[in-house]
Amino acid sequence: MLDPVIRSLLDTDLYKFTMLQAYLHSFSGNRALYQFVCRNEPAYPLAELKNDLEAQLDHLCSLSFTEEELAYLATKRYFKSDFIDFLRIFRLQRRYLSVETHEGQLRIVASGPQIHVMAFEIFVLSIVNELYFRRFDRVQAIAEGRKRVAQKISLIKDLREKRTSPFEIFDFGTRRRFSRQWHEEVIDTFAREVPTVFKGTSNVHLAKKYGLTAIGTMAHEYLQTFQAVGVQLSNFQRAALEAWVQEYRGDLGIALTDVIGMDAFLADFDLYFAKLFDGLRHDSGDPIRWGEKAIAHYQKLRIEPRTKRLVFSDGLDLPKAIELWKHFADRVQCGFGIGTNLSNDVGLTALNIVMKLTECNGQPVAKLSDSPGKTLCKDETFLAYLRQVFQQAG
């Protein structure tokens, strides 16, 4: 009998909804391709999960939004009524998702209308993760996980230092969680034990269930999409930011900076955007260097950095978040999105899996990350052109 990993279409990250609304209103005709990649070596071949994965995906595609779920989304002022109506008739279509195996590896591709296939990403990653870890000693893993959660809670409660900006963390762990139930237990524990520090979750279902703030704005795929919609390539970041401003009119004001690297982003992030956006999100490269560049940029534009917010979200654990907070929090507002180290810190090696946009409207798209190994594009000609346009080294 099937034990479904996904039981609600809200069991995904908020930015999937915010980006979907933007696509629906501006690019409803886009076609896109998303590819699954495992970046590290699993304990056993992921291809062994294929049959169970197929069954889970069939179940996923049987789900639809309930009226209660839609009513919850409608309480968010940034979601428009036509978007809620679109979700009312939305159901994931299995025909747009292919699952194959090759030499022990899983090959998962979502290809079709972007306003449809973009939604698969977080669900697929959550399902693969949970199926993978079901083969381990779950009792022992949960026991170890509870021990580590208690240590994290103790570390937070023992934090006595004060800074201008308070220490605040969020859960960003849906895509790489050990399991749905463990993820929920972690959220419940942090929300109950350290409510002044734990400020929300990217997971919309858990935000709804526990009365937490749903956290999230945009991902790399949003900005990458603008590389393939008729915008001059050198202007794609400015076009993406402008479209976001027009869609959300002041809400959801944290911009992602590392699609082409921080320096290229700041070259486009002029006084206009710096005033309109509430802050920036870090997701690759050295966080100290990144934060110093952000503060210097605001100062150069004669904007007081303490009126802005820097959100750090690249492979964080709690000690690293505290270190960054101590470094920056007297000069700028800070927030810390912690993913795997919250939702999958149970003594087992986590999978480093992603499902990224690689083509849009028949054209390759890519990011030139500030961290080696995060680029996912096999079209070397396009990568070379992208590097040339933004004066990036190969």
C-alpha cells in the first residue's frame, strides 16, 4: 500500500507560487525544461528508486488544491484573484514528466508549459529524498536528529550577545528533508521552543498548519527565464527585477543576486532598484565578501544599510549563521535561511540533489554562480557568450 510522500500541493516552497503568478501574468506561453541532478555520490544507486518514484509521482498528479488551501493563499495580499482561480483548476500532468535510469542514475526531466512544469521541482526532490532515506534505520536516525535539534535549541537559548539587528532564522529545508514527518517535527519544535528566533518557513503547508510566516520571493529560475524571452541578454537582470516590481508593487522585496555573480548583479542594481527592494539574498560564494560588497554598494548609493536586509541561505548551519550575524548585524538587518542542516541533520549523509531550469523557449539558460560546481548548462557556446557579455572568467 502506497505511503504518499506528498499529501498536499501546499507542501512546497512559497517562491514556487510567487514565481508562478509572475509567469502566468507575463509569460503564460513559455515552454521550459527542468532537469534533475545528484551532485554527490549516494550510498546506493538512485536508479533503484524508479518504481517507487513512479508510483509517488502518479499519486502527486492526482492531487488538487482544496478550498481551504486556496482560502489560505488568498489571505496573502500579493496573490491576485485570477491566480487563485488558476490554482483552483490546476492539477499536475504526469505526461510532462519523464523518469528514466542510466548506469545506476536517475534521469528526471520535466518538459512542457513553464507555468505547469515549474511546479514539479520541489515535489520531485522531496519525494526522491524521502524514498532514499526510507531504506536506512529510521528509528536510529530520528533519535540522532532529536539529539541534534536539542543541541541547536540550546545553542540559541545560550546566545546572550546583542546586536542592532536581532538573530532570526527560517526553515528552507523542504527540498532536502529526511522525511515529511521529520520536517514537521523540526518545525514544530523550533516554533515552540525559540519563537523569538525562529521566524518562519519556506514550506507553505507547514506555515499554514503552525501559524508561521511563509518565507520566499524568487529563485534562480525566475531571473534565468529572462535570458530566453526576447530581452537583450545584457539587460536580462534589469528586466527581471523590473517585472517583479510591477507584479508585486512593493511586496516580496528580497532580490536574489548570484545568477551571474554578485559583481554583475550590483552593476544592474542601481539606485532605483536599491530603493525599491527591501534587501538581497546570498546563495553562493563567500558570504562575508558578499555581505561587505552589498553594504558598500548601499553606502555608495547613499542608502543607509541598516534600512535594508541581507538574507543568507547558502549551505548554512547554526554556528555559521551566528558567526555571520555577529559580523553584520550592527550594520544591516540580517536573516538566515537554513535548509538541510535543519530538515536532514540526522547523522546520515544528505543527498545534494537539484532540479534546475536548463532550457526555456528552446534556448539554453544558465547561471554563472559565485561557487564552483553550481553551473548546470551543457551548451558551452551559450556559456561562453554569457561569460563574454558579463565579463566573467571561464
